[in-house]
Amino acid sequence: MNTQVFHIGYCPELKEATLHYWGCNFKCRGCSCQKLIWDWMLEEFLDARDAEPLEIADAPHRFLSISEISAALEKLELRRVLHMGQEAILDPAYPVLAEMIHRRFGCKNVLLTNGYEMPDLRHTDKVEFGIKAITNGLHRHYTGKSNKRVLRNFKEIYNSGVEMVIESVFIPGYIDIAETERIVDFIAGVDKKLTYVLLPYFKAGNNPWRRPTPAEMEMAANIARKKLTNVYFFRGDEDLQYKVISIFPEAGSNTELEISEAHCGVLNPV
């Protein structure tokens, strides 16, 4: 069975693989895939995060089958697999792939989603749910879609009992303090013990927004902590802690990804 997976990353220290899917039902103005489709934590891309976006990145041209993904993962020691990239649940192969990973490798499946579609959760252990905005007009402007289904699906996923983490991106002058407070109020109205991670915007696409300062990120997180008990945030200037390698494409096999090993990878939130 073919999939929309085009890239596999791996962090040996965390025993964590990342499956990057192509295709999304949103057209987010600040989507990082406009700038780079590969794992940001690979060595050759560490500086790209802070660079000015000059052009739109090319779409991938090679996609993996489930058997190819299985063969690639079989070489790794795994604790969990993250399904990410753009929107994994749009791929009809996602539930089949998640079941294969459970049965064959016995590790956890973590799904990153924008929540616009209700995912098949039978073989999903954890959902990292991205809320773009609570104000519907702002959500429409940023993504091109209403958030009504997103907020409804959020509650449905919560009621399913699957573990949840919520993420939002802080964009000064756009999705900033006031909108972050609305996001926090919505989460607290469901369960104030839910884990909330606040991420800084890094420039991507043709947008006027700037990157937030570490002080702005800390201020936003402190506001969130008044209503939520488990709040984490990234300042945007953290040192990378762990090594990340590219499993597919392999080193030297793709002119867009010539070097596959990075000295460090995953950021530790505050």
C-alpha cells in the first residue's frame, strides 16, 4: 500500500522516529513547509530556521509504501513514532500504518494534527493537537478554513480518553497575547490539567510578521500558567539537545538532502 510519507527522521537518544506526510487541508500563511519540507533538526538545516524565506520549497517527488516504511523502521530501536509533516490523517494509509507499527514494533504512535478531520484513533496513543486560533475570523484568515469543526473535534478527541497535548504558535501582532489567552480559556474550559505547549513563530512564507522574542514567549507562557497547570514553552533560542539523522532519504541519495546526520536535534521546552 502506498502512503504520503516522504521523509523519515530518527533521534537515537530518544529512540523516536518521525514520519513526515505530504498534503494538508489548511493553507496556513505561516506554514514552515513553505520554507523547508525536511526535518529542521538535521545539521544542514539548523540555520534555515532563522533565515529569511526567499522562495517556496519544492514539493517532494518520492513517497514510500508501507512495506518500505516497515523495512526502514525495522533497523531502528523504537519507543515511539511521530506522524507529522503536514496532515497525516488525510492519508488513507495512516490507520493501516499505525496498526502495523503497533503490532510489529510495539511502540507508541503519536499523531500531530490540526483537528479539522476526526482521526481514526484505534491505534493512536497520543494526539498533539494544534490550535491555530479561537477567533473564527482570524482562523479563517490564517488557514483558509473555519475552526468550528476543529473545536468540536478537539472535544471529541478529549472525550475519547486518548492522551492529548495542545500546541499553538505565538505570532507577535497577529496571533499574540490576546489570542493566546482565548486559546488558553478554551483549553481550560475543557480541562485545565491538559498539557499546553507554546511555540514561537519562525518566518516562513510571504508574511510581515516577525519572530517573537524570548521575553515575549515567557510572558505569554506566564499568562497561560494562570489558568492551566501544565504549560511549557520554547523561547526560540534554545540549544539543541539530541542528534537527529535522516533514515529516508539516505545520505547522498537526494540532492535536496545531501547530508543526513545532525549533531543535535530535539529542543527542550521550558
